[in-house]
Amino acid sequence: KGTHVPSKVLNNLVHFLAPYEQAVDELKLKLKGIKYGFQKSGRYSPIEFVVGRVKKVESLLNKAKEKGIDFSDEQWPQKVAQEVNDIAGLRVVCRYVDDVREVQQLLQEREDIVVHDIKDYIATPKPSGYRSIHMIVSYTVYHGSEKITLFCEIQIRTLGMNFWATNEHELRYKYAGNIPKDVLQQLNEASVITHQLDVLMNSLRQEILTPPPVDLSLEEQLEEI
Ligand code: 0O2
């Protein structure tokens, strides 16, 4: 919609995005591997679900333009790969805030991804009320005969933060970025309530992870006396 892009540029874009598609596929599988690993060994998984996407062309061209990179620029691919870090985006959604921190820790310890930057929008939410951890990492794919290292963005957030962000994103899209004041006010309130819910639920996590009191048989109770 809107932007007219010459077909030669579009062809180059498809080629440019291919390794990012591969990175998203591989990382999605690897992040899901964390969840399955916990589950297979009968442990509580800090990950509820994982999703991933490659940035839509329209959105990519707009973001590049915002950063002063026009698609007519010969150096477009190199500059965009360097400047736009969320072309490959993964999202890990957790139940509790402590799980978010656990996943963050697990990812920081891995050897297959290199963490370049962490934006902690949980400690410091965006003015919109948005909360999440954004990790900018580099990841290497073996694509055809090439070895390519790319930037990827991994977002980690709770189910509550995800619920809020999904609604806010849709409203921002609906109003083309100009959300009316009263709706913004409601979103802000929803963000505060979501945070309160996250804090409350996080204390339930302690309950869940503490084993239930042992129900001793009558014989065992007698032995304990
Ligand atoms: P798409 O393509 O539709 O998924 P920056 O340093 O500003 O470049 P930052 O702070 O990581 O980078 O955030 P940026 O680039 O503004 O946004 C990256 C992604 O984070 C967004 O993708 C959203 O998924 C999420 N995000 C950031 N801020 C908000 C927010 O206020 N509300 C919501 N709902 N999501 C947010 P896009 O831009 O939607 O791209």
C-alpha cells in the first residue's frame, strides 16, 4: 500500500530477506527446544509459546527511510542490515515476570547467539505503557554456500504484556498512529492494571514451584512421633 517500489528492488529484497527467513525458522525451533527440554524432563517450563516473523517489506522500507536510508541507495542492503535490528524478530511469551528473567538469563548464556544490546522496557516502560525485554543478538546462518551473521531481535514478555501490546498495536494500526486521547488514557490504565496483575501472578509462581506438603500415611505419621 502506498509506496511504489521498482520490481528490480523488490527482487533484490526477496534475496536480501531469505537468510533472515532462515534465521527466524532456526531460532524458533531452538527457542521451542528450551520449552520441550523442560517439559520432557517433567519440569515447569518458563516458556509458554514462541512466535517469529520476518518484518513486512512495507514496514522495513518505512523503518529504513526513518533512519535516512532510501531504497535507491546502492548501499541499501548493508546499511539496513546494520541499522534495522528487528528484520528477524522472535517473541518468547512467558507466564510470569520471573520466567521472563529466567529466559533472558538462559539466552545470555548460550553460545549460538551473541547478545549486543538489551532494552529493558519492563524496568523502564515506554511512554505508551509498553513493557517487554528486547534483546538484540547476532546469529549465524549457513545459507547456501554462504555463512551470514545477522542481527535479530528477541522480545521476551509475559502473557499479560503480550495481551496489552497486541491490543495497542491493533489500535495504533487502526488510527494510523494517531490514537485519540481518551483511548490512549484507557490504554495507559490497562497497562497499569496489567502490571499489577503481573506482580500478583508472579507471587503465585512461588506457590506453583513449591512442592505440595507431603501427605504422610498413618504409618509414616506414627513413625515420626
Ligand atoms: P512490525 O514490523 O510491525 O513487527 P528502536 O531502538 O526504537 O529502533 P525498539 O525500542 O526495540 O527499537 O523498538 P521499535 O523498533 O520501535 O519496535 C520494535 C518492535 O517492538 C515493534 O515492532 C513492536 O513489536 C515492539 N514495540 C515497540 N514499542 C512498542 C509499543 O509501544 N507498542 C507495541 N504494541 N509494540 C511495541 P513494529 O514496529 O510493530 O514492527
